[in-house]
Amino acid sequence: SGTLTVGGLAEKLEKDTSEIIKKLMTLGIMATKNQDIDEDSIELICEEYGVEVEQEVEVDENDLDLYIAEDKPEDLVERPAVVTIMGHVDHGKTTLLDSIRDTKVTAGEAGGITQHIGAYQIEDKGKKITFLDTPGHAAFTSMRSRGAKVTDIAILVVAADDGVMPQTVEAINHAKAAEVPIIIAVNKMDKEGANPDRVMQELTEHELVPEDWGGETIFVQLSAIKREGIDDLVEMIQLVSEVEELKANPNRNASGTVIEAQLDKGRGSVATLLVQNGTLNVGDPIVVGNTFGRVRAMVNDLGRRVKTAGPSTPVEVTGLNEVPQAGDQFTVFDDEKKARQVGEARQQKQIEEKRGDKVRVSLDDLFEQI
Ligand code: GDP
Ligand code: MG
């Protein structure tokens, strides 16, 4: 979509540029008048002024959503939560993801090698949880701006010795915009300067009030490096996921989102797909973003070959004609002919868009409508 500068937004909203800049600062975003701002920030600013941003919807006969019918309530069953870990750089996101995986996935079960496919699953008291280990930010910004919603629960990691930092605030804003529940992981509790009260105090200023203080936000104190508090965090994730009543219909064609994708010398296009509804099978005709194919092989996060993948399962897939992009949607079709037809039409459209004669909705267009 198009671009909008801070000054341009101020004009649209009939406000002083300095006022908008100040608002952005309170959201943890430093910007100058002529700087472009992203859609998420625009939405947040508009919200502050009680202005709703409407997205223009173009009817496109090759839109994958058209092929996804609604489920009947009686066909829905519980599915695992999909969790993203966010937070300021160096506050311990990667360490936490590693600790959770190492604590909850037994090596024997893995049959040796665990594989990095951008997401992994653990099992705790008979219930699975899916963790995306792509950077939380990418998961929200690139995927959300493209209409994909993959995260059910956001874990916000805040180092107890450092407190709330700019990217902490950014993460809060993304999670709030996506309307996902946030669990606070107060990390590095083993450090000398750890001050969890300060973290709670600072987050209260962002309307994340701890349960102990009469609020509704769950805080878990932990040390990712010493692997202390991991069980508490997992327990809280299970609790929140129960409240959310996450459901899907496993008995239908699969649909979902690309988590990551790349070209592999030997295997061709390799994409990690998160199945969000239905069950994905080897042999399924599939359209993924602007490419298509037939699922040739699937490998799970434990490096094992699998034939099927149900809701909330991440799986690495080969058999696509080209490499899709993170955030692309995918849908399985009953027959290969239809998949090819839709895939080719989408590819054609992409080629035309690249040539420049694209039909585009700029943010200015969006603002004409409010
Ligand atoms: P990320 O940038 O958020 O992914 O942070 P990392 O996981 O890479 O961690 C940044 C640094 O903090 C590394 O040196 C980690 O070893 C360290 N670290 C992470 N968690 C803890 C913790 O619980 N305690 C202590 N003392 N250090 C930690
Ligand atoms: Mg990291």
C-alpha cells in the first residue's frame, strides 16, 4: 500500500504535527515530520483520536479467502495455542525459546535432531502449545500488515534488570492492535540488579496491571538462562489458552499461513506452513501466496517425516513451484486443476503488479473514506 508521512497524517487528522510527534513518542516511536509511518502506528494514532481506519476491500476472484467456508460450531474442536515471544533486544527472547524447548521436548522423543523450522511444538500435561520462533516483530508487522493473524497469545519478555524499553513498548502496541492476550515474562530474575517491582510499575503505565495489584495481567518471574520459572510460564499459557477457547475443524482442507520459506539447493522451494484450520496431507494440491503445487513431503519440528498435519501444527513442506513469502496465506484445493488455475491467476496478477500497472489502495485513499 501507499505511504503517509507524519506531517501528512497530522493534516488528515487536522492536528498539529508536533502533537502527532508527541503521541508517537509516547508509543515509543521516534519520528520527524517528513518521515513515513507504518500502518500499525497510523491505526494507533487514529484510535487515540477516536477515528477508525477502514480497509478498502477489493473483490478478487482469486482471493484464497473465497475458498475458505465457515465452519459449523459442531465441527470445531480444541486446538493448541500459537504463541509468539516479543520484547526488547537482549531481554532474553531467544534464550527463553531455547529453554522452553529444551525443558519440554525430550531428546529421545525427537529421535535425535531437532530441526529449526521457525516454529516448534511442546506437550505439557497432554496439551500441545505451538511456539513461533521467528522474531516476534516480523510475525506481527509483516504478517499482520498482510492480513494474516497467526498469534493467539503474546509473551512479552522484560528483563528485570533493565525494565521497559522502546521495543517493549512497540511490542505492547503490536499485541494490543492485534487484540491478543499478553503474558508478561519478567526475565533475568537471577541477576543482581533484578527489580520486578519496577517492571510491574512501568508496565502499569501501559495498562498492563498485575493481578496482585488488582489488574488482569499475568506476570511470571523467571530466569530463562537458569531455567527457573519455565513451568510456571507454560502453566499460565495453558490457562490463558483455555480461556480463549481456541478451536478449529480438523476435518476439512487445510488453510493457514507461511511462517518462513527459502530455496534449498537439493529440495527446491521449502516452506514452513502453520496449519490454522483443517488437516494438511502429503499429496494435497495447494495454493500458497502466488505460487502453487502439490505437497510432496512434510517434515515436522522434530525432523520427522509426517503424512498429515492438523490445526496449529507447523510443518516444513516441499513441492511448491516457487518460494512464497512469510505471511502468505495457503489453501488446499480438492482438485489439482483448480489449484493450478488459481495459482496461475495469482502469479499473473503479481507479474502485472510488478510491471507497475497495479491496482493499489494507498493510505490516502483509505483516509478519504473516514
Ligand atoms: P534476545 O535478543 O531477546 O533474543 O536475547 P537473548 O536471548 O539473545 O539474550 C541476551 C543476553 O541475555 C544473552 O547474553 C543471554 O545469555 C542473556 N540472558 C538471557 N536470559 C537470561 C537470564 O535469565 N539471566 C541472565 N543472567 N542472563 C540472561
Ligand atoms: Mg534473539
